[in-house]
Amino acid sequence: MLDLTVDLLNDLFEYNDETGDLVRKISVRGSKANAGDIAGYKRTDGYIYTGISGRQYLNHRLVFLMRHGYLPEFLDHINRDRSDNRLRNLRECTRNENQHNRKTSSKSASSVKGVHWNKEFGKWRAQCQINGKRHHVGCFDDIEDAKIAVTDWRKKNHGSFANDG
């Protein structure tokens, strides 16, 4: 398996700080990839992948390694756009912090992250999770009150990773 190094990546690619694109410095034999082309392709999961020596790599991880000289276990796209690989949009994080920056689930009946209808009490229940533990924020008659409460809790406990969906 190929060991990725900063030197290897700098030999293969130029990084465009404005767009977040990796631009090929050399053409790849037996491929349509030519020098000057933007490297990678967007998959259905929204991430951009680039092939190097027969193996696929996530572009945001290549960019981070090129610029910082190391690869953390987890990286977060601050604006949640998986194809936005500008360095200012990438930050090192823990698995837990990465989960805080998720968007509202498309399955959410309330359309408010962390709020659902509790049939038993006939109220809107607000809850959040941190370090794998679910925290009850409160039950509310009005969904807007639940939204305010869960948003305030998230700001206090998730810090810069707080995301309201």
C-alpha cells in the first residue's frame, strides 16, 4: 500500500486555496487524467475522491495532509458541504464533535433538530446528545419554545460545533 506523504502529494497536485480543488501536475498513464485537470470525482455521498496508485482517497483528507503535514482521525466540513474542500472549511475534530455538526434528519417529523412529538405527554420533547449520552432538555406545549431551548442547550454544550440543522 502506498504511504501518502506531503512530498508525494505536492509532486502530484497543486492546491487551489480559493476553490479547494486539487489540480494535477502530471498526466496519469492509461487514464483520461491530464496535467492541469482538476483531480477527483464527486460520489453520490457528496465527497470528492481522487485515485492515487489504484487507491481512492478523500480529497479533503489529501488537502489537510498537504497543508498541515499530518492526518487526524476525523475531519469536519464546517459548512457541512462535503465537496467544499477549502482549507478554511476543514477542521480537525473528534467523532463526537463531527456528529454535532450534522444536519437535521430528513426523517424528522418536527423539522427541528433534537425536537420530536411525545405522544405520551402530548408535548414537544427537546433533547440533545453529547459523548454518546442523550440529555433531556425539556417538554414544551409550543414547538418554538422547544426549538429555543434545544438551540440554547446546543450552543452551551457543543461550542463551535453547535449546529441547529
